[in-house]
Amino acid sequence: MSEGKNRNFSLIITVVIIGMIYTSRLFYLQVIDSSYVGFANENSKKLLVIHPNRGLIFDRNDKLIVYNDNFYDLNISYPFTLKDFDTLGFCTILNITKESFIKRMKKADKTVYRGSAVFYKNLEPHKFAALQERLYEYEKFYIETKVDRKYRTKSAAHVLGYIGEISKKKLETENEDQHYAKGDFIGISGLEKYYEKELRGEKGSKYILVDSRGRHQGSFAKGKYDVPPIAGKKVSTTLDLNLQEYAEKLMHDKMGSVVAIEPSTGEILTLVSSPGYDPEDLSIRRKSKQYIKLLRDPTLPLFNRAVTAAYPPGSVFKLLNGLIGLQEGVIYGETTFPCFRGFSIGRLHVACHPHSPSLDLRGAVANSCNAYFCYTFREILENPKYKSPREAYIKWKDYMTQFGLDNKLGSDINFESKGNIPTPEFYDKMHNNRWGFSRIISLSIGQGEILITPLQMANVISAIANRGYYYTPHCLRLVNDKNEIPKEFTTKHKINIDKANFEIVVEGMAQTMVNGTAARNSIKGVQICGKTGTVQNPHGKNHSVFMCFAPKDNPKIAIACIVENSGYGATWASPVATLLVEKYLGLSDTGTTRPDLEKRLFDAYLLNVPKPLTPERIKFLKDSTEKAKKDSTEKATRRPLGKNNPPKKTNHTDILICDKDQRIGKNQFFKYQKF
Amino acid sequence: MNQKKIFDKTSFDWPIILIYIFMVLFGWINIYSASYNETTGSIFDLSKNYGKQFLFICISGFIAIFWLFLDNKMFSLFSYLVYGVLILLVISVFVIGKEVAGNKNWISLGSFNLQPAEFAKYGVSLALAKFLGTPEARLKDRNTLFIALGIFLLPMFLILLQKDTGSALVFLSFTLVLYREGLSGIWFVIAICSIIIFILTLYFGALMVSSIFAGIVLLVYIFSSRRKYLTWIMVLITAGVVGFSSSINFLMENVLAEHQRNRILVTFGLLEDLKNQGYNVHQSKIAIGSGGLFGKGYLEGTQTKLRYVPEQHTDFIFCTIGEEWGWVGSALMMLLFVTLIGRVYYLAELQKNRYNRIYAYCVGSVLFFHFTINIGMTIGLVPVIGIPLPFFSYGGSSLIGFTILLFTMIRLDSTRTNEMSTLKDMY
């Protein structure tokens, strides 16, 4: 073989060797090393999450309350470098300044290192429309659709609750199933929170292709791997929206709460905490503006009084003492105790209002006799069955806990308070181990250290209506039209008091509406059983409390109502409750047989803050001020002036501050004052 | 006898022609795929790359057929003339060149751009064949060697001045021709050793490489039985290695541009630079690597379609093939190229005429160089040097240039068996 042939051979061999090296390198890259497939997917395949529609919320009559509403965020995808970008045109569409544009870009750059950042939250509809048309010009930007809550009512905000972006803490602690991602919405309070699992649905996913500049390039593999989202379940609440709205209207401009329960099931028909707020104020879009405003409102609209506020129950507590007395056998329905305007023991005196001096239990309930229940409570504590009043007290407290007091009821409304029935140890400490009836005499009429939430109060009255049992109050009726109520809401809680004893107290309650404290609030056509209460309040005017159920047999509704700082139970709380009964039972075609009473309640202003100054109101006040000025000058001119008779100075600002309506309310209050 | 003569005259090498046709058409549909998206229209759309490529393919086809009918003597006769004209064309770029992406190496012809560097290879091949093809040319003769070197170093230098480093480096492939024609193999040994030392120095530093090498030489010296004979050569080699190794740092820092330096470092894994110089190779490897055994299917590749790989229809066209046709397609490509180049070399050695032989070697070497560098860079084995893949990459100049290059060889080869014409050519 010649030299040339040799070299030719070696050249060909080199070519073959290089070919083999490349082929094996390709085999390594393409077949053996699978990491490149991952890189490629990371590069070009983007998993878009499709948010499911949140479940809708209905009331008990299948009326829609909460639904969903889309809104749009403008996002920018990483890296945030813009080439040949028409900043001016872009800013004009969004109506922002160039500085703001730069600021937003900087913010995005600072906070996000991959994926995308929100550039403009909640696009206004006209901006969205304008931008949608020209979005292809701004290839880095895209619009993300988000789902907000919308409401068909302005009521029930406290029950429904609201949703919001999930917090960092929750993202770490309450995310076992990895359902949530940063920026996702989650129920923050109310039913939205409690039934989050039912309402949220399941997220879907969609693979899309993204090119090297981060632009979306259509679906991957024709959507073969896409998972459609599953919408949240339909949640039917036990609320009666009509009743709820009516109750809120009645409670408007008053502080307090109303809780109505269907006794046979424990379903909450109405739960009002007044003053409330429009539930839409805390929707995603309006929250940022409204939340602080609501938070700073001195009337605390965000505070759910119905479950969180705990009050001394006042006279309504007498029912429980009566029941316990009967069950313990220390009194009978026919037992009478004398009452001459009060009860005295040593130097202590518990006053009472004028009524017949000798009443049995029924009469005492009807007339809310303080003395009678002081005697009863004494009999309970000084029962010879027990070694000491302390032991009797423990037994007494046990009855109270059976009624659901001193404990969270465990309803599906959040922020429930526990209330308070003092422990014997508490009194041991307070009275240095020496205490008896005389030390805790105020418990007999529902004052003192005991605290009860309106929901507990409603639960108590529903237990009385049922004559001895209750179901935990709850707001869930159906999930996806199927009965999927948690077990804890369907368990019967029995109370160890005989049915016959309940009947005696119920009779007394029925008498209340006939010839007792709330006689003038009785309604034709239905026998209501009620009990008024006036809670003494060291900080201001008494709280007006009323609880009732109706009808007497087979009760359909049990209501507890409390109106803070307003006066007697029969004056405010009782009308509210009885009007609701009327409405719920549908006794009148027009809604009520007592339109005057209804109007009085609609108009009354019982908040402890001045009415907010609306333009109409300022005009009204100005007019009245001028009128007063005119009057005073007229008077001044009419009167002969002299040294002994100087013209009377009128302080006009007084009139401005002092609310005329409030004064009317006051007069009315005196007018209606009876007890 | 007469009949046989005519038959021989037209006995073109069909394997090469078939491979050529296959490559060109396969390249074309891959260019279409590389530019494909949902709005892509007909493959014949002349306003798009793939449409233009179709035009170039047609032109190439005409040229190929035309070339096959040219008289054999023409090539030899006009070799220097063609070389001269093409050198002038390269020089003219300095004057009337058009700047594209910072490099001034195009001549604008209406809506098409001409890249003289792609044609200069043809001129060099012809001139080299003509010069070394004379019976009295001996590479052992120093003057002959220098002239031969000058023939391809002149355009290389000119193109280097135009900052088209990739195209310039292609001219180094002609050293393979010189090797076949008698250039001492020691130069290639030295070149390969230099590359190895270069790489080792990059990894371990000049001091380490120098001292280790010196140590090995010392050991060989101590234990060798033929000491005297080795001494001077050893000292010389050691000095050379130490000198070269120490100058690499200077070379890297001062001679090479930053992007070139980084490309080299990225290739040897000494620099993680996925955003700039490493981006191409990384994305190219991802595209090819994600292809798997059988590929994602024609028009189904995501990486190339979504423009992750820059220059995917020109220098990085192989990515599309790797991604969409998988290892099977890629291996077939390798096989075709190896067959093509091997066949060219094989035919070259069969030539009875020196001119034909040398020319065929030129063609083989140019194709070999392009193939090695281009595929090597897409799979990350060779630093990124922007040269096209013959017959595949988009570009009129390159396709037409290679067509002329190859079909001249086929034409020359077709008369191989005809002794008469061979004799005529010799004189």
C-alpha cells in the first residue's frame, strides 16, 4: 500500500470515528440522559392553573345569595425587560403616569424572580376592553381572570363571611393537600371559611406552550393532559333571606342582635348583628377601601355581636332558675312567694316593680317578679339535699351547661364566645371560701357574673320550645341539594329536666303575652310564648332583651333579641321579635298587623354615636338652626327688654349637636315606659 | 468500444447524487419545520425562509445539471481565474459589503445577500488542485509548500479581517489535503498535542501542566536506556510545551474576543453561562436531548418551534432534526454524512488524475470540517463556531456554494475510467 493510500485510509477512518463519537454522544443526550426532556418541559410547557368557580350559596327557600363575578388583573411575565415598548400608548390606555409605570415595573422586578408579577390589579372594565384589543402589541403582558364574590343581598354579612387572599401563615399550616398557591382566595370568615372545603371546588390545569420570550403559544398536545376544574359545591343555608333582611331592617340604627332558630332542627333562620355592613364591602375588590373604614367605625360593624358578644342575660334567665327549681323539687308550679316591691335579706334589697303581691311560678314568669326568683334561687342553693350551697351551686351549674351555656355551642358560625357561668372556685377566691346565696343573689335574676351570647340565648329558648332538648344551631341545610350535614348538627342534646316542668314555665311564658310584661306585643292568631328582660348596664342605658317562641305547640320559630342601651325588654326587643314571628309565620298578607309599630322601629335611632352627617341631614340641621334663630329673635323682640329681663342667649351649636330624632326617640321611650 | 466510451463519459457517481438530493430536500422540510407555527402558510411561500430555500434548491438544481454538462477541461483551465475572481469578490466586501449583525461579510444583491466566503472555498479548491496537480509540484519543496499554504491562507486572512471567524477557520480544512499530498504527519500530531495541552491547561493551569510534563520527561530520561538519543528532543519538546502552556493565558486574555473566550470555556464546562454564550448550546442540547429515541414527530418539536434555539434554521438546523426525528433520525444523518464524506475521499483516491484527486480531497475536507464543527457545536462537544451544515442549513450562498463544489467533483469523477480523457487532461 502506498503512502497516499495509507493516508486516505486514515482520513476515512477519522471520518468514521467522528461519526461514531457523534452518534454515541447523541445516543447519550437523547436516550440515556432523560434530564433534557425535563429541561424542555420547564422551558416551554407552562402549567396554567384554572381556578374553579366557587360554590354558590343559597338560602333555605333556594334563593341565590352569593355568586361569582370575574375581574381582571394585568400581569407581566418574567424577565421584566421591555424592548421597543410603546410606553406612552400603554400608559394612556391604563391612564397612569410614566412615573407610576416605572414604579410598578420596579416593584415587579424587586419582588418576583420567575413566573409573572401583577402589574395592575383589578382592571376597570373600560381599560380591560381597551387593553384586550391591543394586548398583542405588549407581548410581555397578559390578563389574568380572577373570581370575586357578588351578593344578591345587603344582609347577612356576618353569617356569609368573606373571602380573601390566603395568608403566608395559612399557606404553610393549612395546606396539607397542596390545594392553595400564593395569591389564591380562601374563605376568611363566616360560612365561606367554615365550608371552605365544600365551596372551593377542585382546581383544573392546562398545559400551554410558551415561547422563548414568554408569550403563550396555544395548548399543548391539543389539551390531552388538561384537567378541567370542578366547580365548588352548591351550599344551601338555613337562612331565610326574607326574614333576615326584614330583621336587619328592624335592627337598623340599633345596636344588638337577633337570632332566630327553628327549634325542631336547630337550623338558624336569621342571625343579625347590628350595625352590620354590606357583604360586598369586603369583596376582593372593595375590601382594600372599605375594610379600614369599617374597622374604624365606633359602632363596630365587623364585630359579630350575635355570637361573640356576651351579655348578662337579665330576666330571661329566670326561666332557667324556675326550671331548675322545679326539677330539683324545691318549688312547684303553684308555689307562691310574697313580693312587696322587692326582696330583702339583711341589708341587701332587690327591688321589684309593682304587681300582684302573691304570684305562683307562672305569674312570676309572666310578670317577671324579681323577688320570686330570689326565693327560688335561695331554695335551690339551700336545698337540704346538698351538704352546702357550694355543692348545690355545682349542680345548678351542671344544668346550665346542659343548656349549652358556659361553652361554645360549636355552630358553624365562627368567632363564637363561650360566655360565662362562674365556677365555684371563682367564688371561693372572690369571697374567701365563705359564700352562699346572699353573695350571689344577682344570679337569680340573670345579673352578676354570668354572660350569655345571643346565640346561646336563642339556643336556650329553642330548648325550652322543644321542652327539653336542642340541636346545635347551624346554618348548613344542604350541600349540592343533598343532605350532607355534619353529624354534630344532627345529634340531640337532652336536658335532664322533665317535660312537665317545661310545660309549667311555657305556660308562664304564654301568660307574659297575655297579661304579663309583653302583653301589648301579643299578636292575634298565634300563641307566642315569651319572656322579657332588661339587663342592667353599668356603662349606660339598660339592654333590652326578649326571647320567645311561637306557636306554643309545635313551635316553628324561637327568637332571641337584644337591643343594647335602649331600655326595657318590652319596649324594643319584644316588638322586633314579635314582628319577626309574624313575618315568619306569614300571619298577615301585608307582612304585619302592626304597621305603626313597624314604622317606629324602622325610624328609631338608638346608636350611641351621632347620626352620620349626610348632605340632606346637614341641610335639615341648618334649616332647623335658622328656624331656631328666627324664633329666638322673634321671642326677643316680643319680650320687653330691660335690666331684669335680658335677652336669652340661644346656643345654636347645641341644636346642631343634639339630634332631634334622638330626642324624639327619647320621648317615645318615655311614652312607652311602663315598668 | 465507442458506446462504452460514451457511457463512461456520463457515469456520474449516483450514490453521492442521491445523498445530495435527499439531504437538500430533508434540509428544506426541516427549515420549514423550524419556522413553523400555526400561521405558517405554504412551504413555497417566497417571502419566508423555507420558500426562499426552495428557490435556492431550484437554482442549485439547475447549476448542478449545468455543471454536469460542462467540459472537464474547463475547470482546470479556469482554476486560477475563478480563484482570482473570488478573491476579488471577498476583497470587494470591504468596499461594498453590507453589515449584518456587526459582521461585514455580505454583498447585497437586491433582496438576496451573497456571502463571498462561501464561494471562496471553491476557488481555493480549484486553485489548490491546479497548483499541486502539476506533475512537478512536490510538497517537500519548501516554495511549493508556502505557495500552497498561501493559496488558502490569503482568503482565510481576508475573511478573518471581516471578523467572520467561523468561515475563516474552514480554510484550515485544506491542511488535510496537504497531508494527503505529502505534508509530514508530525504537524498534525503537534496540532492535536497542542489542543490537548490547551484543554489541560484550561482545566489545571499552566504551572501544573508544565511541571507534570517536565516530571514525566525527567522520569523517561532517568529510566530510558537510550538516553543520549532522547536528550535533545526531550528538552526541545519540554521547552515547547512549557512555552505553549504558559502563553495560553495570554492567548485567551488578549488575542481572543470575550465571546470567543467564553464559548471555549463553556464547551469545556469551565464556565456556566446559560444566558449569553452558553445559551445557544444549552438550548440546543435541550432541543436535541428532548427528542428521545424516535423524536417528537415532524412539526411537533416544541423547543425549536418556540424559538428557544437561536439560528435554528441556519447554523443550528440540526436541533430541529434531533428534536423531531430523535436519535434514529440523527444517527441516520450521521450515517449519511459519514457515507458522503467517506465516499468522496474514497473516490478521490481512485482518481488517476492528480488535479481531480486533489480537488476531490478539497471537497471531502471542506465537508468534513463543516460537518465536524457544526454537529459538534450543537451537541456541545466543540465551541460554538458559526458555520452552516452543508446542504441542510438555510442560506443561498452556502447551498449553491456547496452544490458547485460537490458537482464539480462529480463531473470530474465521471471521466475517471476514461483513460483517454484522463491523458488529455494531463497535458
